[in-house]
Amino acid sequence: TPHLTPDPAQGAAVKAADRAHVFHSWSAQGLIDPLAVAGAEGSYFWDYEGNRYLDFTSGLVFTNIGYQHPEVVRAIQEQAARMTTFAPAFAVEARSEAARLIASHTPGDLDKIFFTNGGAEAVENAVRMARLHTGRHKVLAAYRSYHGATNTAINLTGDPRRWASDNGSSGTVHFWAPFLYRSAFYSATQEEECARALQHLEDTIVFEGPAGVAAIVLETVPGTAGIMTPPPGYLQGVRELCDRYGIVFVLDEVMAGFGRTGKWFAAEHDDVVPDLMTFAKGVNSGYVPLGGVAISGAIAETFEKRAFPGGLTYSGHPLACAAAVATIRVMEEEKVVENAAHIGASVIGPGLRDLAERHPSIGEVRGTGMFWALELVRNRETREPLVPYNATGADAAPMAAFGAACKKNGLWPFINMNRIHVVPPCNVTEAEAKEGLAALDEALAVADEHTA
Ligand code: PLP
């Protein structure tokens, strides 16, 4: 394996140049200490000191087939040798084939693919399509959501990062989506939570004025905000509200799509077909930036005679599309989606529930496929989070100590506020899944020390 020989001097040089010149996203530049990473393969990556980590984060939840899959690397190399780049307004084999393959897996009549360079840009364009299609302006989005960091996307986002937006709400209205563990509706059961959340959404539509609402945008399974699978019937209920009021239903599958939940798209669990569906990340395992919007027949028709005003220089870049074609073929041939469902149901799910029996710091285990969250709490009865909401510095110390314990055990964890997101690659093996669970088991002892 290349670069596995430790080379601390080179690591120090990489780190020094990073510290001197790289301005990192979402970080206080003086407070971060990024690991210098030397290489990656499959479910692992390693540093220059010779430490190897099992990646239970899939990067930023995008390496759905792991790092450096040889088929995808080869496809990128072949595309680079043949035609590295080309302008968007041409029919290019890699782009045509990527669109055809994506459309073969998207639900219903979501058969036209608008390519973007990532997730936020897909959300921007989906909202623009919905506004032009309906002639309306307002967009409804959920609290406890993440849709990206560009203008419209950050306004739709329902977490504190939205506060940084200096553009106001841009016609965005937030509502509460269902989440039984911390219910906004004080529900006792999933049925109650579903019914109350749908009533709340309809009230929001009515009070905002249905004739002005262009779209409802939801993550099929909200990811960044805590991996909260909606109760049965909720998404179907939203579909019905959209139909009743002539509103475009946008499902954001940037994180949940391409196998993450154990289906190609999470909407399949609920048999629901949105009007627009955004994707990115897993579409090509994040090897080259790519995202897009899958568009229904009715909305595609709107733009048959009238141009859709959108698209960037690199939209549908051949290298990114070639990576998507190879990734989707690998997923089909190696049954990666089936693997995510199987390992999720037979190893990760039962393993996490077993941890919850032995660790008082685990308040809830939830998820499906390769998409799980552990909610860490000080007290199971009160559900007080292990660290306060949006904690930093000393307040966040218990989670930081837990994270450090994971890393000491060779596991790279995804930590978000008081939660651990367990999101390994969708082609993770049973042995890797068990290795990660064992490392979590040890590290959770550190979190348990903070329970009361
Ligand atoms: N939508 C969802 C559901 C996401 O999880 C993310 C990123 O995590 C985005 C949109 C933004 O994607 P990107 O960072 O590629 O712009």
C-alpha cells in the first residue's frame, strides 16, 4: 500500500503549509488542528506517523464505496486520457451515460438529470425550478435540517449555521418536522408525532398562503441534524399536502441517497415520489465533485419551451460523470446497496443496541442501512444532552474526550454536538463493522463518566 511507511517529516511539512495558507471552511482558523492524512484505501485512511484509522464517517458521508476503488480510479484515469474536460452544451458519452444510469435508479418519473458540482448547488437549482414552475416564491423547510452553504441552501437549512446568513430568510419559512425523541409536539407515539407534524405543516401552509408557496423542501432522512427517519406515513402525508395545494415537493437526498439507507434512494422506504430530488456525495463516492437534480416529467415540460436559467461552466464535468458511471456500476455489480441494508440490519443495528444496554450515556439508537446515530445524554430520564446544544470549548469537552478515545482505538468517529453518527462506507465488511463497534464500546466508557 502506498505511503504506509511513516514519514513524520513530510507530515510536518504538509501541516505547516496547511496552517500557513489553507483557509478552512466552517472553522475558527486558530483553533483547528487538522490531521495530515497520507493515504486512504477502502474503509481506512492513515497519517504520516503510521497511525491507521477505520473511517466511520465516510469522509463527509460521501465515500459510499470507500476510498480508491480501483474500478472508479481506472475510469477517471481513462476519461482523463481520452477527454479530460468539455463544455456543458454538448452530448458527451460519460455525461449521457451517467444521466441514463442515475435515471434508471431514481423513483417514479424523475428521469431528467440536471448536473451540478455538489449538493448545495443542486438545492439552489431545485428551488429555482420550483419557483419558475409554480410562479410562486415562498419555500417551506424544516428545522433540524442541513441543505448546504450557498445562499438559498443556507437559508433553507434549519440549524444555527443559518444565523450566519446575512441575506435574511429570502422567502424561506421554517416548520418542525417529526422527531419523536425530542418532539416539538410533545407526542408520545410515532402515530401521534406523524399526525401532529402533518397538521402543523398544513397550518403553516395555510397561514403563509398556499397560493404563494412554491416548494416544500425536506431531507428524506435528515442527516447532519441527527439521522431522524420520519415516522411511517409522514412523507406520504407531505406528498398529499403538496398535491392539494399545488406545491412542488423537493426531497433532498444529497446525504441519504445512493445506498446510504439500504435503498438506492431513501424515498423508496416510504414509496413516495417527489417532484424534484437533489443528490450529490454518493453519486460517485465523492471522487470528483458532482451533484444534481432529478426532475419529474411535469417540471421538465415547463422548461421545454422556456429556457431554464441555470448552469455553471463545469456542470456535468466529464471526469465527475465518468466517476459516477463507474461508481454506479460497482454498486450494481458488488451489491453495495444490499450490503448496506444487510450489515445495517445484522451487525451495526444490533451492535449499537447492545452498546445501549451497557452504556448509560446512550439515550437513543436510531437508523437504518449505513445511516445510524447514537444520542448521548447525561441522563436517560430527562434526555439532557451530554453536551449543551451548540456547545464549544470546555462545554464540548465530554464529546471531545470521547472522540479522542475513539481515535486512540483506531476509529475515526463522526461527532455532531451530543451525537455520534455511525456512517461507514456502504460496502463496509462485517469484520470492519465489528472492529468499529468494539472501538466505540471502549470509548463510550469515557462518555459514561459524564452521566448522572
Ligand atoms: N443537502 C444535504 C442533505 C446535505 O447533507 C448536504 C451536505 O452535507 C448538502 C445538501 C450540501 O452539499 P454540498 O456540501 O455538496 O454542497
